[in-house]
Amino acid sequence: MNGIQARALIALGSALVLTACGTKTDQPKTGAGGGQKVTYLGKESIPKDKAEMVFQQTCMACHATGVGPVITGRDLPPEAIKMFVRNGNRAMPAFTEAMIDNETLDRVAQMVSTSKAPAPQPAQ
């Protein structure tokens, strides 16, 4: 990675962190919680489950793109996940109940807690 690519990646990461708490997740749309665009190919691919949508659009916008640490497949306790979501941690913003309601957060925490590790990526 050259210097220009590194600076662009840092700028993108900063933008994602700064915009992470600026979107609603109660309606299907193409904007992700972290500023990254999530484009669904058709109505049938939009998650019907609110917790799945929050997980895809809000959590994975950072935690699947290298901005935040990998959170899947780590056997994290649901209580710890909820604590980090509500209080934030380092660059991760806190998400209030107005942003993610308690019922949805409980289900998202359970999803993350029981998730499988991502498939290993081949070396480049």
C-alpha cells in the first residue's frame, strides 16, 4: 500500500466513524450506518428482521470493513456486546435507545454472540 492509498484509507475510516450514528435503521434503505453504502439487489434481499438489518447496516459497516475489529466468531458474551453498543469504546460511538431499541439490541447481541468466524481471506 502506498502513501496515497494509506491516507485515503485513513480518511475513509475517519468518515465512517464520524457518521456511524447519523442514520436510522427502522426503514429499508441503501445507506449504511457507517456511511458506507449497502445496495440491495432487489426487495427480496432486504432483511425483513429489524435486528438483521441493524446488524448488516450499522454493525458490519465498520466491523466487516476493517474500521472496527472483527466481532463475529469470537464468542463474545451478549452483555459485553450491549455494554459496548450503549457506551461506545475508543472510536466506536455510543448508540442510545433512540437509535437502537433494547429489544433489537438484545437480538443483535445474541446474533453476534453466536455468530461464526468469517472465512479466511487468501494472502495477496
